[in-house]
Amino acid sequence: MILRAVLLAGALLGGGLISIEAAHAVDKAKSKAEEPKSKARTTQKAPPVAKKGPPVAKKGPPVAKKSATKTVAHRDKGAAMAKSARVAKSSNAAPQAAKKRYTSDARKHRNANRVFAGDVDPWQEPSNLAVHSGSALVVAQDGGETLYEKNATTVVPIASITKVMTAMVVLDSMPNLQESITITDEDVDYLKGSRSRLQVGTVMTREMALLLALMSSENRAAHALGRHYPGGLAAFVAAMNRKAASLGMARTHFEDPTGLTSNNVSTARDLARMVAAAHRYPLIREFSTTSGATAEVKGRELEYHNTNQLVKSPTWEIGLSKTGYIQEAGKCLVMQARVADRPVVIVLLDSAGKQTRIGDANRIKRWMESAGASGKQPTPA
């Protein structure tokens, strides 16, 4: 309107009048000229709409927060489970601590020195030494000093420990060790049904039969040795009982040369006497500690190994060894060995676990060595 007034005034001042139509044309041109500015103003009003966007965007975080809460819950659950595992692990701390006492020892001789969670401090008194066999005895080889004992006078089946007596009686008869003997059906174990690779009809020297009986606890070989004794098997068993009596084994009785019968019984103390006596036989020392040998059986060569894994251990100095097992006797082990620079006899009877007798032997050895290293002798039980 101001522009229109100006134009009218200018026209009047210029000496001429402008028509009404011309004025309308000017207004129309003005409207078109102002239209872009209006649109521009409309466009400029868009930001308020854009400003409404953030509230919508702000609704997003609660959703994300819910997810984060779930993640935290999972993390908390995981932490709880880890804590539970740590609590469970801590409940085993005591046996694990005991096990770690001998970790370095176990790394050096893993096969020979089995470590058990029940191991105890080797400086403790013998009465507290963790020997798990039912009967046990550790004595000086000369029979004078008892270093440790547990149920040492209890009469129990002795299984194949019997074969040590079998070997002494065979050698006492001064036989021809190169003479051939034959495995027959009489030597087959029909009592326990134990297996043997010595087939009926196998022929071998008496010496080989003695080696297999002592090293691998071969039952048919031991039975054949007794059966080929002068006077036969009955005479042989009688000689075994006479020999036991002569050694002062008052609570010992034998009924066969193998130990398959549970009627072969003795005590840990009686067996210590037997082991000390058998150690005086060079062939028994040699054969019982041989780690392995090859025997020819009906044209085939068969490998045999010692039933006592400790004879292969560089940490043991074993002069005589014999293992035994039947269900009634449990796992058994007798040894003459030099431990802490002392010759001793170790007897372990009625062991329940597969490696219990080996673990007991290693515990006794560590106890004696630790006492010697500390400058004192193990206190007699």
C-alpha cells in the first residue's frame, strides 16, 4: 500500500494520473515478488518441527537401557557363577595344597612317583604317616630296627608274594637250571581262572620258568616248578612250610606254589623275614628286579615285563621285589631297597586301590629321605 501511494504521488507530481488497472498490475507484481519471501518464511518455520524430533529420539535410550540392563543381568549372573566356581574350588584347597608339596618330584618322575592328595608332611612322626595299605612294615634289613609298622602281625592272604618262597625252595634243591620242564594241564589255573600266555605243551628251561615266576608273576611257570620238584607237588609244598618254620615265620602257611589260593597266609612281620632271607640268593635278586625279558614259546618270542613299575625308576635302588594280587588279599608288595642310604625291607599288604601300594612305597621313601636330610633318623614306631 505504501508503494501504491508513492506511485500515485509520483504520478501526480509528475503531472499525470495512473489508471486503476495499472495500480492493480502493480499490486499483482508485488504479490508475486513477495511470494518467494513467504515461502522462505514457511521454510524457516521448519526448525520447530525439527525441534520436535529429539523427544522422539529421546524415547530410544530407554529401549537401549533395557537391553543394557539385560546385559548387566547376564554379566551379574556370570559373575555369580564364577564366584560359585571359586567357592567350590576353595573347598578343595586343603587336598590341593597337600598335592603341591611334591609337584616338582612328580614332574621329574611322573610314572614312578605317583602323588596322592593324601600325602602328608614327611617330617611328621611315623604314627601319623599316611600309609593306606591294610598292613605295612618297614624294618632295617638286618631285622634289628623297626622304622614303621601297621597291623604287622595280622594274618592275611599273601597272593603271589608266595613265589618268593617258591624260588627259595627250588634253588635249595640245587636243580639243573638248564633242564627243560613242560607246561601241562595240571598247571592251568582252574581255581581263579587266571590267564597265561604259556600254552599247554610249552617247553622251557627251569631257569626261564623261575625268571617268569619272579619277574612277571607267571602262575603256570611257578606251578610247573613245584610239580617238577623231587617228590612232586606235595613234597614241594611241605618243603615250603619247613622253610618258613626255619626262618621263624610262625604265623605263615602255604598250600600251593603260586599264591592263587587264599589259604596261603602270613603276616607283614613274617614276610619281612622271608624277604631278608631271599635277598641272600643272587638269582632271586637278579630275576625279581629284571625290568623285562623275551621268552620263546612254541617258536614265538613273547615280551614279559616286571609287575613292579618301581624297578624302572631311577629314584629307587631296589635289590628284591615281588608283587601279588587276588581278591581276598588285595594288592601286595614286598621289596628290599636302599633308602636314605639304609638297606631296608618294605612290606605292604591288602592295598585296595590300583596304585595304593606304589603310593605307599613312595611316601615311605620320601619320609625316610626327608628325615635323613634333616640330620635325624626316622623314629621307630
